[in-house]
Amino acid sequence: MIHFECGHCGRGFKAPETDAGKAGRCPQCGNKVVVPPAPAEELTLVREPNATPTQKPLESNAAPPSGWIDSSHRAQEAETRRRDQEVLESLGPLPVPERTGERQFFWLFDILVYPFSGTGLVTLGVIIGFPLVRALLGAVIPPFMPYRGFLFLIIGSVLTLYLGWYLAECVYDSAKGGTRAPDVMDADTSLGSLWSRVSYLLAVYLIYGLPVLIYVLIMQRFDAIFWALAAWAVLLFPMGLLAMVINDSVSALNPFFLVGSIARVFLPYLGLVTCLIGMACLLILLPALFRPAPPAEAIGAFGLASLVLGAYGSFLFAHVLGRFYWRHRDRLDWGI
């Protein structure tokens, strides 16, 4: 077992020796960490086959006879490892055990219950609860109340940052084999950390999704250029988002890198894109399109159902996207 620390925040980790050289993301500060090589092995406590058992015990200051190796190293090494483990545990929680990727239930049901973890349920409650609280306060607080709209804007912006950050954590954890929304109560959720992660994700939206939106708003027609831009967005956006979450690098904005990755998993990737489009239509777009316009500052029953489905669908979208990498990690080979 290799014991090491994050070079940025000092959090302790442990990993099996077979993981030496692999990279990952520190759950506390979000920076990239690499498992160092295993330390050089101490001399093992072994007697060579040609050693004779009739040799006399050594004097305390005598050199060991030919064929014997000092057996005190093994006990010392075991004691050192035990003390190191106690020190790491005293410094704080150790990393979450390595994910196996094995599902507890039938795959479809297991996907549907993905958000049902401690942090996942809390995040769902916040996403659903904030619009309800805003609607309630809007009905109570007079519209002319100073800073009323500004207060809602600030709170909504912070919650949006957290949601984007947490969904990225869901993608990353699922890519490592996680089957439930990750518990990240001890992670760094300062505004700086949230914005650092979300700003990279926004770049993916701008590069691959914004061109088609701008064209529709300006030209207001669906011609060959529109369909070309739509194909650009549909084909590259999921892989770009996945690459940005895992690599946290501008390589996710390089279409040539993404096209090369897509070519390695072409047929499964087409299935993923089809699945994600179906999920978006079923859980997000259709409820939003058919939701009746409620009175001002109100939600309504249909609006509440759309809100719940949209939040729930976001979790499933993140899990399916990360799970795709886990299933094809050998061919994509992005380092986790």
C-alpha cells in the first residue's frame, strides 16, 4: 500500500501499489494528484535455502553469518506502517474506498435510484426548494421591497454554481465506478473553487452549444447551416463535457482531440448520444414546453412536477455520462 499526500492541500491518501503512476482528482481541493511509485522494499526476513540451521546465535555486535538476513526489518516495517496509518487517520478522513463499478440492483433500477445518497438528496432538496421558497417569499414580501430581486439573484447564482460543481462531481465519481451520488460534505465548496470548476464547464457550453443558439436567434430559420451547427453540438458536446470534467484541461475544447476519442468508441458513443437526447426530451424539454404559464411569483402543480423532473433528470444525465467513461475507460484511457 502506498501512502501519499495531495501536493496542494496536504490531504492524506492511500492506494494499492498497482495504481502507481495513475492520476486522479483530490476530493478536498479539486486539484490533480498522481499516485507516486511504491517505496523501495526493505530487506525481507528470509533464510536462504543453503543456510544451515546449526549456526550459533549471533553476538549483538557480530556480523550476520553467510546465508542469513536480519529478520528485524519486517517487524520494524510493520510497526512503521501501523504508526503511519494512525497518523493519517488522526489527520482526517481517508479517501473513499476504490469504486468497483458493480451495481447493487438491476441496471435500469440502479440508474433510477442514483440520486438517493445523503448529499444527493440534500442537493435535490435545495434545487427544488429554492424556487418554492422564492415563490412563497414573493407572495409575502412586497414587490417594492428594496433589494428584493437582487437578494434572489445572489442566492440563485450561488446555488447554480454549487449545482454545476456537484453535477461535475457526479460525472467524475461515476467515471470511477460510483453508482450513487457522491457524498462530498468535506470537500472545498468555497465560491472560488466552485467558480474555478464551473467556468471550465461553461467554456464547453459556449464552444459547442452557443453557435447554434446564436444562429437561430439571428437568422430565425432552420436551413443547412443550422443543421450543421446542430450536428456539431450534438456530436461533440457530450464528449467535450466528459473530457472537461475528467481532464480539467483545455484539451476538451480541441475538436480534433474529441473526434479522435469518439472514433475509438464510435458505436457506443452514438448510443450514448441517443440516450441523452431521449432523457433530455422526456425529463426536461417536454415538461418545460407544455407547462402552462402560472401567475406571477407562483409555481403551480405542473410547474412543480417539471421542476422535480428537471432536477432528477440532471442527476441521471450526469451519471450516465460518467458511466460511459467507466465502461470504455480502456479505450479512452484518460488517466482514471
